[in-house]
Amino acid sequence: MFRIAVYKLTTKLILVHNHPSGNTNVSDLDKSLTNRLMVVGQLLEIQVIDQLKLENTLHIAKKMKLKGMDIKTISEITGLSPEDI
């Protein structure tokens, strides 16, 4: 994970990983991995400044629909076509 950062002489890094299931809860594994990667960053003198979790857009749209949001608004927010929602 840090190989390209070291190669490019990066001093700061943002970690990104996905949660295709749509489950946005932070798991113990997420916490553990993030802590370990921050330690690695410190050893390499690369500051880990943030971590982003990506979700499946369709899953988010379905959640919005279940909460009563109209399809047109969901389409505008997510970029999905009304047919896909």
C-alpha cells in the first residue's frame, strides 16, 4: 500500500477502501487496520491524514428510497438513472 507513496516521495497519504455491501459501520478490523497503517506511515515518515470509505451507490439509493425520498431527487444526488433506482 505504501510502495507507490515511497516511490513518489510522498509525505502525506489518504487511505481509501470500499464497503460494497453498503455497511458503513466501522468494524474492529477497520480500526485495527487503520491503526497499523498509521504506524507504518510514521515509520516511513508519511503522514496518514485521512481515511475514506466508499459505498455502493445503488445501495445508498435504495436506502434513500426506503426512507421516502422521491426517485427524481435520488437520481439527481447519486447520478443514477430513475430506471436503475
